[in-house]
Amino acid sequence: MEACGIIVEYNPFHNGHRYHVLQASKLSGADVVVAVMSGNFLQRGEPAIMDKWVRANEALDNGVDIVIELPFAWAVQSADYFARGAVKLLQGIGCKSLCFGTDVSETVDYEKFGRFVVANNQLIKEKYKELNKARVSYPQQMTAVFQELYPEMMLDFSSPNHILGLSYGKENAVYQTPMKLYPLKREQSAYHETTIHQQFASATAIRKKVLENELSELEQVLPKETYQDLSEYPLAHWELYWPYLRYKLNSSSYDELRALYQVTEGIEYRLKEASLKATSFGEFVAIVKTKRYTWARIQRLATYILHNVKKEEIQLVWEKSYLRLLGFSEKGQKYLKEQKKKVDLPIISRISKENKSFLDLDIRSGQIYQLGKETITEQNFGRFPIKSLER
Amino acid sequence: MEACGIIVEYNPFHNGHRYHVLQASKLSGADVVVAVMSGNFLQRGEPAIMDKWVRANEALDNGVDIVIELPFAWAVQSADYFARGAVKLLQGIGCKSLCFGTDVSETVDYEKFGRFVVANNQLIKEKYKELNKARVSYPQQMTAVFQELYPEMMLDFSSPNHILGLSYGKENAVYQTPMKLYPLKREQSAYHETTIHQQFASATAIRKKVLENELSELEQVLPKETYQDLSEYPLAHWELYWPYLRYKLNSSSYDELRALYQVTEGIEYRLKEASLKATSFGEFVAIVKTKRYTWARIQRLATYILHNVKKEEIQLVWEKSYLRLLGFSEKGQKYLKEQKKKVDLPIISRISKENKSFLDLDIRSGQIYQLGKETITEQNFGRFPIKSLER
């Protein structure tokens, strides 16, 4: 059997995602689609609107065969590390191809780009350093770097999905047998677009409507499972965790904050000061924001602080990779059985004495996610992969 | 001018406290009454029902001339250390006498008891150790110790106020010129009594009524200032801080918990487990409670954890004593001017660059107290001692 990988967050699962799954299967011709999905906290440093089990179930109901959790240490990261972790897990489980969305109109050869980066890694680093003095944003900087080094590719790093695609290309090219890449052009609904039209809408637009209690307007853009889940399950957002973040900042010394992951450059002073002034998470980020500290970067930093993540903890997970199964279809189960002997990474179906230590951060993340609402259920202990019946 | 000291919490200030202030003045014949008062967290490890400024103001309105804050590091402690800190500050500000409430019917010579303890310190420690094996409660143990060593005193350590009186006697006897002690027998309302009768009621009974929204029943047992304050100011209690305590326990490793003050003997495991099960602070304490870990001890432990108090921080405050002024009357101001040259301890009227470092724990405690309700005002920065006009 052959597998095509996809890298997802499903926040929440919508018709665009369903289209993506179908196209991944069609373009690759693979037997199964394997999704590596962020857990309860996401790439942009936000809590997921619904928990990982609910979202995994939606995916299984809509064509995904295997859902693997992208560990917190890889998921809550800038595009580069997010891609590195996800590609590592897809490679680990033997995927032959990777299908991902992109929102640039020109056709970019992501495989070629990946090979170029791997071959010229040192040169890119130096050029980046050289241009770093201008203190512009990361996307602007990277665009400038490649304009000098590889002008014929005409790369634009300003779109989040495109940056991810480029990162996938780069991380994939590192492997001896890279996956075949299938970029999929988004037809409608740019990443940040907030209006709803026809049967597609961006996840951002959907979350906005849901949190404004206008779920009924979303029936056409969501699979029926998601539509129902959004009316039944507890919904999370950052403001629910703001009191805990503020408490953590108020009660920690500067030394303690500096011991946390990515708290550097004196940002601890800005963070603590802002926590005393702000009356909401939105206000907090707005106070801390600078050209160098983008919204997403501050949210990730806030997520690390909320989770009390020490510098050495991330490294630990990076070194010890694992495949945490959230669910699978019957076809997915067959594929897993086939792969079992070939796979080097441990496949984890449940928390046990043996894996508890390196799953520590994911367990903690589940407990913290639960603090958002009384009705959010236990995320790890006693939970088993969802087995979906054949469609 | 001569001063009589009193040691108080005023949670909240009631008619019994008013009687105590008047008697302190009358029995001692002093010109001013100086109160050392716990800040926003109290001896039994609880948040005060109203903040320290509101309570200090009630005291000034009802006959107290000077209110000094007992720092967090002394206030949230078992009777011995609570007494040590309070007596130190009263000695520091030159009090010649100390008047305190007691609820035992027999007359106990607290001064004599104090001298006995100072002279036989080593013997008492050894006897305590010898009897410690039985693992009974502290009061039971101490009663047994003194039954053997000093039977004619017939000491009973089962009443909280009596224990405090004995501790005052002991701590006072250490000084070269001890204060004259005036024990004042409580006429009615034992410490834990919860019914309201006539013009006196215990603070416990009053808090219970207030938090059950039955303030109107309390008009006869409260001075008019307290009665008004309780209807106007934000009221705090432990359940408001429970989410933060739970988050702190959930997000901290066992190593991190062990680095906190008084987290020893493996209690960190019990605490963390209980925090995952309990749905309220009351439930949490009930789960953790054992014979050795009394309700008050667990509450104090919870308060240290909530405040993220490291082992070394308490020692720092103990070594660096200071007199933090919360308020004074005109007579109190005259006394302070007179004492200024004689006093060794720094007198602190406001937070400044110079005192910020050793006031750190008190500042943090104010910020954490504020997290209980949006309407609780800033407790330290920009706050000055209250000057009450002559009555």
C-alpha cells in the first residue's frame, strides 16, 4: 500500500480541507491519506477551537485514513520547525508523497527550491545575517535573500501558506528519498480572508463567525460533522487562557521567565509590564507588538509561557520523535499493520509508564487546554485512537 | 509618648476588635495603640475578605493610631513565626506593652511561660522530638510536652488564640526589655463560633454571613464603617484564586514544586494529584487533608504555591525587617516623629527603587490578590499611608 501525507491543523475542518483530502488522494494515486495534525495548540500560538480528538474525528469522517498528532514541541513553531517536525513524521510513517495547499498564483517548483536550499544552506544563512541589520520582518527578509540568490524563482514570502510550502520543500529535500510534492492551488478564500462565499471559507472566517454566535451562516461551508461539533463541543479561544498567562507573568521573576523557551532579548520586561496593563489577551499582544515581534510570534511566546516550557524541554522532544496515533480508518489500520515492521519511530496508541516521560509536554498541554472550560474532557490519560468504520 | 501594641488581621474589623482597641488603651494607659496587621493574605493561608487598605482604614476609624503591615513572609505562617515577626515589629517601633485576646477561662501567666520557654528551649525541643513519633497534631503534641515539663501551668494548646498568646509570650521574653503583656479575655464568641448574638460575633461567623449575602443581619455586630465597606468593596475568598492554584500545580514539574517554600515530604505528589481531581478549592483541601496536614497548613502551603514563593525568599525578608506604614492618626504621626531617631528598622511609606527588592514578595502578593476580582485596586505602587483626621 502507498500513502500520501498531508500536514494540517483543521481549526476547524471545513469544505476546503475536504477538497484537499480528495485531491491528495487523486493527484498522488495513493491508497491512504495520512494527516499529521497539530494537537490542542497550533502553529500560530493559539488554542484550537475544538480539541484534537474532535478534529481528528472530523478528518476521519471526511476521507483521512490516519491522523497522527504533531507534538507540541513541533506544532507551536515558526514555519521552518513546524515543517521539519511534520515532514519527519510523514517520512517516518513511510509516505511517498506530500500534498499541500498554496496560495500563490505562479507555479513554483518546490522540489527544486528544496534542493537549492539544501545545497546552499550556508550561503543563505550568511545572506540572511547580512540583511538582518535592517530589522524588517522575517517574510520581507527572506524575500530579499532569495531575490539576490535565486532571482529567477521570483519567491514571495508574504503568504503564510506559501512560506509553509517552501519549508516543506526544504525539509523534504534533506531526505535520501524525498516525497513527491503536490502543491494544490487554493481556488478561493485566501488564508486571512474573513468573508463567507459559496461552499468555501477560510478557517479564520469560520472561527470568527462561530465565536460571534453566527454558526447558522456556516452550514454551506462545513461538512455536517463539523457543523454539528461546533454546536455541541466546548469552543476554546485565547481569552479563556488570558487569566492564567497574566498570573504566570505576575507571579514569575525575570530570572524564571528567562529560563523559558524563546524568552530572550529582554522581552521578559515588555511582557511583564504589558501583563499589568492589559485587560485582555488581545490588548496584551497589541501592547507587546513591534516590527520584530509579530502577532504570531508573540502568541507562540505566550503559549510557551502559559505552558511553562523550559528551554531544554523542546530539544528533548526534537531528539525523541514518536508517532502518536489519534485515529484511523480500516484502510488506515491495514496500512499501519504493513508499516509496523519498517517504522523506526515508536507508534504510540496510549499513555503508558514507558512513554510518559517524553510525552510530558503533550500531556501538560492537554491539561492546560482543559483549564479553558470545565466541559473540555481529559485529553490524554485513558484516551485511545479513534477507529472509524469503513465509509 | 508611650505605645501599646496589638497584633491583628481584621478580617473584617468588628465590634470585638473595637473593644480590644479600647481595652488595650485603657489597660496599658498608653498614649497610642499600634496595630501590626497582616496584609492581603492571612495567618491561616487565606486571602483577606477586603484589601489591607480598607481594613487599615476601618482600624483607624475605630481607635487604632498606627497600622503597620505584617509582611507576607511573617504573616502567612504558623503561630510561632507569625508571633516572632509581629513582636519584632512592635519591639522595633518601641511599644512598651502588648495587649492580646485569649479564650481560655483560667488565668495564664504568659510572661512567666515566655521566660520558662526561653530558659528551657533545648529541653522543650528534645521533648517535642521524643513525643513526635505519635504523629498527632501540633496542638496535641505541645499540650503533651508541657504536661510533662511544666504541669502546674495546665497549658492547653487546642485554642488558636491561646496558642498565639503563648507564642507572643515566648517571642517577647527573648528581648532585653520585654513588653508588658495584657491578655484580654474574650467575653463571647469563641474563635470558630458561627452564630451571631448580641453586639459581638466572630470574624468567621461574619465572613460566612457576608459571603452568603446576608450582610443585613450583621448591622449590630459591626462598626458602621465595616458595614458600609462590606457592601461597597470587592470581597475576596479562596475560590476566586483556585483556578490559578490549579494552573500552577498543573503546569509545574515536581522539581519546580519542590523548590517552593514548605513543599517537602513528597506532598507535591498529593497536591498535583488532588489538583487534577478537585473542582473547587474546598474539595482540593479536603482531598489533601491528613492528620499531619491540617486545613490551615494546607491553605498556607497553597498560598505559598499560588505566590510562587521560593525557599530562599522567606529567609530574605526575615533577615531584612522593615516597618511598612499603612496609616496613622494625628496622635500616631506625633509618636512616629518622636520614634524616628530611635528606630533601627527602616520605616517605609511608599515603594521606591531602594526598597523594591526586599518588598518583592509583598508587591507580588498585592498583584496576586488583585487577580481575584477586576475591581480590586492596585495595592502597592502609588499608594501612601492613610492619614486619618483627629476623632
